[in-house]
Amino acid sequence: MGKVRESVEQALEGIEDGASIMVGGFGLCGNAEALIRGVVEKAPKELTLISNNAGNLGKGLAAWLNAGLIRKIFCTYVGNNEDLHRMMADGTVDVTILPQGTFVERMRAAGAGIPAFFTPTGVGTVVAEGKEIREFDGREYVLEEALHADFALIRAAEADPFGNLRFYRTARNFSPIMATAAKTTVVECDQLVGLGEIDPDDVHLPGAFVQRVLPVAEHEDAIEYRTTRPRPEGG
Amino acid sequence: MPFSKQDMAARAAQEIEDGAIVNLGIGLPTLVPDYLPEGREIWLQSENGILGMGPYPYEGEEDPQVINAGKQTVTIVDGGSCFDSATSFAMIRGGHVDLSILGAMQIGANGDIANWAIPGGRTMGIGGAMDLAAGSKRILVMSTHVTKKGKPKLLRRCSFPLTAVGVVDRVITDLGVFDPVGEGFRVVELAPGVERAEVEAKTDAALE
């Protein structure tokens, strides 16, 4: 069976209660929108979500929160995500907040076959509490462990049938790293292209890290904070 | 007259060397690029995956997939690049960012910084703050000298949850420019018309 899937249902096959799922995106930027919606319809429970923000402004992964699918979250920033603030206060989800560089490096390590690593980030803070500290060349570092998942749901601009990917601008963020750290990586691509259409030197993520590809043409791509500058006079 | 926000941004801009790679925190630091001296080139890094971030787009030219770490729409300059988060934090943690300009809730005289959580307050999260503070070659803090309730933010030691220990090189406030030197702050300069006595009264650490 090839990697290309024809429906969201096929793409999400095997996601069950208790699954751990990485979801790409920096807030709402670079979300696999159809896959995120598909999980809400499928409604698995007790999920562990690994994602930078877990939605915002009621959109994106906020739907998973509101549907009661999530038991545990690994993220880096809550910000103005009112849905998550409410659930943290209720104690309905168990939230672990990580430094962003540690968050992504733990996934990178998982994908690269490295069980743990020492980082300077978080030394002397609550993040390092209960963790091994070791000194190298006179500076202290904290031991952090690899972070794996059952599934990664990511968005790419272009994919070919082998799962070679190209990303677009800042929609790339955590997605290619998550793809390496999950047992099953599902890619929602804006455009499915033929083998050979992406130049070998322009492949951002090789197909070895991708198990399923779902082409989805339409996306909302909501802007969280639209910010502009005035045009110059007469410009 | 204490420094206005614009004065603080202009003073911070003087700290940036030509050709520097700079990461700007949310809030006051985002004003700095508007005050760069003529002809000085800088490369803005945004931890969500841009080196060479440009100004906000003109209305109608926003791209939802070109955002900064504050999730605002931005642009990318000629020569800019986009990359994944692991590469971005290799750049940050690996010491390839020359300067980070951060906001803060508290700054310790020992160089500690607290800028991500208030005890008993709402948890906003860490984001890139701890990596930027731990990994940047130089840390410049921009902050009001006291809180909205008038409490000192420059302290002998921070009481809020720390972001990083011993990393702050310089602090620019509305009252002047200060370097943490261990048990106190060295006064680098005072804002025009600001008396040392006022700074002493509003700083919870010795001035040197």
C-alpha cells in the first residue's frame, strides 16, 4: 500500500484512546487543519497532546480541549489560550510546560536515536528540579530525555507519493522534527506532486520519516494577531 | 525627564553592533529596530524560524504563514531564511545569536532574570525565553524601573520563578542604564534630569 490516502478517516486510522500525538504548528500557523478536525470527529479519549500552544482564540487544537479528548499536554506557551487556562484551573488536563528549545530538542533526540542530552537551558530554574545536573567545562547543564509519540499530524506545502516534503515559510516550525519522533507521521499537504517534481536538493524532509500523505487543497489559515504598518504617503 | 518608551528604544538601539544577529522579545524590545542609526545593518532572528525578519506588512499584504514568535504577521527581508524549530534553537542555544533584548518582571543584581511567571498569577508559559536567556551571547533587558504598583524590578535577588541565572549584561529602564555587578547595580547613565536619589529609592539593591 502506498502512502497517499484519500480521506481524513484513512489518514487517521489507528488513533485510539490513550494515544500520544504530536501536532505541528506555531499557534495556528502551519496547522494540519483537516487532520485536527478529523480527530475531533473520531473522538478518541485520554490523549496525550504534544504541541507548542494547544490552539488559541478557540481555534485549532482548542477543539480537542473543548471536546474533552485530552488528558495530558506537553507545550511551551499558554498565553491567551483561554480554553487551556480554564482546563488547567479545573485540573481536567495535566499540563507540562517546557522551554521551547528543550521541547523541540527532546523530539529531535527521539527521532535521531538519542535517549537523552544535556542542555544549559533551565539550569537554576523550576525546569531543572529533580533532574540530573552535570558540569562540562565549568558550566552546569541539565539532563533532558527524548520525547516520542505514537502519531505526528503535520502540514506541508508540497508532498510527493514517497512523502518527501517541502514546507512554506514559518509554517515549517516543529513539523519536520515531530515527523522524525513519531511512529506514524501523517502529512496534510497543500499540494501533492509527482515523484521527481521536488528537486532532491530542495527536499526539506525525506520520505523515510513519513508514513501517510493526505492532499488537502483548502485551508482557513487563521491569523492570530494581524499586524500591519501604514503605507508610505503616495506609495 | 525619565526616558520615554521611544527614548529607551533609541538607547537600546545604540547597543547593537553593525551586522549583529538580534532576537527581540515581545513588548518594548519590538520598538528598537525603528531607532537603529542610519546605515547599521542587523539581522533579526525570530525563534519560530526566521533569520532576517522584516517590518510588519502593508495592509492587504499579510501572509498568515509568515509570522513572528508573538504570532503577529511580519515580512522577510532579502537575504532572509526560514528553518525548523530545532535549527532555530541550535542558533539560539549554540551561541549564534549576538544579542537578545528581553522584557523582564524582575532583574537580580547577580544577573538573574525572571520574565515568565508571577507566583499566584496566571501561567503564560516559557516559550523561547529560557533558551534565549541561556544561549544568547549578550542579554539586554528593557523594562520600566518599577512595576505598575510602584514596586522595584531591579532587586538584589529575584523572588519570582527564574528564567535563567547570571545572564543579564545590561538593563535599560525609564530611569537610566544599569549593569548588574553582583551585589548591586552599576549606574552606566541616568536619564536626563533623573537624580541618583530617585533611582536609589526605586531600586531594591545597592547602586555602584
